Amino acid sequence: MAVKQISVLLGNVPGSFARLTHILDSEDVGTKAFSAASTAEDSTVRMVVNDPDRAAALLTSYHFNCEVTPVLAAEVPLHSGGMNAILKPLSKAEINIHYLYTTINRIGKETIVILGVDKIEEARDVLIENWITLIDEEIYSIP
């Protein structure tokens, strides 16, 4: 149930993120989730797109430094403490969350959170045991 995420290392200069998104847009690669974080020198962009393998090949052809990695996509329950319903069981299982970010659109009413964790299979099992709905390839077709 893991989905593919593309991580891209960009120089921390004006226009580099815009160039990345322009290339994807011009090739009809739709972005489902985005995260960008920077240091003084570099920015790391993480994204889930509708066609991750094609996007990675395309970005590589434009000399972007990119990597495809598995992440989890989970629906955040619509109740008070919904995010904790995801975070607490992972913490209890001693699974480290390296990062998380949300999708741009939703399938239903729930927000979908993208989770980069250190033990992906164990995290998947823990979330399922705790009644968290995981999203798989369906994420690639979110309108």
C-alpha cells in the first residue's frame, strides 16, 4: 500500500521550483501533494504525482537530481485528535516519522497525509491495526 514519492534536490535560488513545476505541467504530470524545505544552500522538494515513474524519468532527462521512494498515504480521521490517531500508534510502535505533508486535493472529506517513516511495512501494519484508512494507487487519480 505504499505510494511513490519523488524527492528532488534543488539549488536554493529563485526560479528553480518554478522551473520544476513548469516542466511537469508541460508534460501533463499532475501534482497530488507537495512539500518543500530549504537550507541556506539547497531545497528539497517532495511530491506525489499522477505518474511518478514518468515524472522521474522526465526530471532526470532535465538533469534534476531526483529519487523515487515509497511513502504512506493515510486519511486523517475527521474527529478531534484525528492526527493523533495516526501519530500516537506510530510513536508507541517506535516508528520514526521523518516528515509528513498533506495532499492538495482529497478523495472524500478527509485530509490525506503523506508519511515518510523509517519502517514503512511496520508502519502500514500499525496504522491498519488502528483503523486508519490507507490510500494506495487511488492517490494518483485524485482530480
